[in-house]
Amino acid sequence: METGGITEYIDVAQVTLYAFWIFFAGLIFYLRREDRREGYPLEDAPGVMRDPGAIWMPAPKVFRTPQGDRVAPRAETDADRPLAAEPIAAWHGAPLEPTGDPMADGVGPAAYALRQDVPDMTFDGKPKIVPMRVAAEFAIVSRDPDPRGMPVIGCDGNTGGTVTDVWVDRGEAMIRYLELDVAGRKVLMPMPLAKVGKDSVKAKSLKGSNFTGVPAHANPDQVTRLEEDKICAYWGSGHLYATEDRKDPLL
């Protein structure tokens, strides 16, 4: 009687199972190496890098993008962004405490990635995130309040600026930012952090006086990836740093 056995102790089912285990282990090894292309090697403390070993780090690969070639993994330096923070303890991995303006020092909730200083583009080569004065094909539906012209009120009840335009995402057909006039300077406010009412816009992450510190964007009609990260980091950090009482635990 035929049973499919190759030998007395090994059959086709066993070989198939072992082959699957070997393949799956190899897949996990491959994926764990590939996910180290960004953010590695790890830094245990300022200037103290963890040795990733020769096995787990993948070989450099060139990624060809419309904005230019990018190599990953790649050697990164903090020379252009000195660390404005110091550890609160002597042991490696201790939390960092900002040494200057916590909302602008780029650490903790104010941290941002050093992305390419180029705008996101649509498939047809146009800047993706632009104000409605540029994307004239977009409009705010009549049943929703139009924030343009509304004052923006901070968490302390003080006015920080006035909405001058709405920035939309051409690719996703949604509002990304509100453009504010703050003491004669145009800055962007992330839409998820804005609560639009009938007569005003509320911004609970910042005080009215904090609006002047929002990072600028160089081109009045477009924003780069790096500028977006800096802007969003500043607004987000206000949830912890805007007022003194937010820095301490509730209990």
C-alpha cells in the first residue's frame, strides 16, 4: 500500500512543513532587516550609538524618487540641528529635558523628522498642498462655516491671529491647514487642531501669545515636507508645553 513516504520516517507532509518553516524564518529575517533602513542605528544617549551588528543591518539601497535619489540606510548627522536638551539622569536612555524654548527645541513632543525640503507633489506634478486662492477648483460647502476672516482664539482665551485662507490637499480633496495672519506674518495651523465655530476658531494647543512662534514656510503658496513637520511639531508640543500646569502629571 502506497503512503507517500520518502523513507520510513520522512514523508511529503513533513518535508512541506519543514520547507515552510525555513521560508517563514527567512521572511522574518528579511523583513526585520528591511525595517532598519530608517531610524537606525539606535542612539542610546546623545552621541552614544548602539552597535547594530553586521548581520541585522541591510546593505545600502538607492531609492529613485521624483525629488531625487535617496540612499537607505545612510549616515545621518545632527550637525545642522544641535541638541537643545540634556538628560535628566546619568544613565543611558534617560529622558531629555529642553534647555531653551521647549516648543522650538525639537525634542519630545516638539520633535520633527529631517524630511526633504521639497513639497509633496500630485501625480501630474503640481504642489499637493496649496491655498484655495491657488486651487480655485475647491470651495467650502454652503452648510459648513467658512473660517476665512474668523479670529483664532488660543487656550487662554486670547486672540492669536486671523484666518486668511484655507489650504487644501489636492490629492485627498480635504482641508489640511488654515492660513493665519499673526502680526502681519502668515503661518499655518493644522486643521485637526482647529475647532471651527460660527464666529471664531478655537485652538486649545496654544496660547494666543504662542502664535508668533509658529515656524514659517518660505513659499507663500506651498509648503515643503520639512516645513510641515516643523509646523505640526510646534502646534502639537503646545499640548504639553504651552502652559506650566500641562507639564506636570495629573496625579
